[in-house]
Amino acid sequence: MPEQPLLTIDAIGRKCPIPIIMLAGRLREVPIGSVIAVTADDPAAKADIPAWCRLKMQEFVAEVPLERGSRFDIRRTY
């Protein structure tokens, strides 16, 4: 069972890079070690969100399929 995110950002219907911009802007709203989620249905998000996590040294936890799109869970590392 995946850890429940402390904050979920709804980016359904938004095209990349908007979901990543939303994530970057709100990451500091959760404490270090906590999970923040982005829901997105842009197919590019499947590659872009994990790539952003690697670039920014944040931990990509999981992709959880939803009825529309997916929820991408990211653990804040710093």
C-alpha cells in the first residue's frame, strides 16, 4: 500500500511542463521526507515527472494509475 501523500496537486487536463511547474512551486509546502502527489493525464508526465525528480534529486516514489491519468508520488528529500 503506497504512502498517502500529504498534498495532491491536480494537474489533470494540463499539458507538460505545467504539472512540473506546479510541483516545483508547491514542493516546499510539505516537510522533508513527506510525499507530495501530482495527478496528471498528459502522457508526457510519465517521463517528465521522474526525469524532473532525478534532475532535482527528489525521490520518485510511484506512479498510481487512475481512471483518468495517473497519480505521481514524489518524496521531498531536501
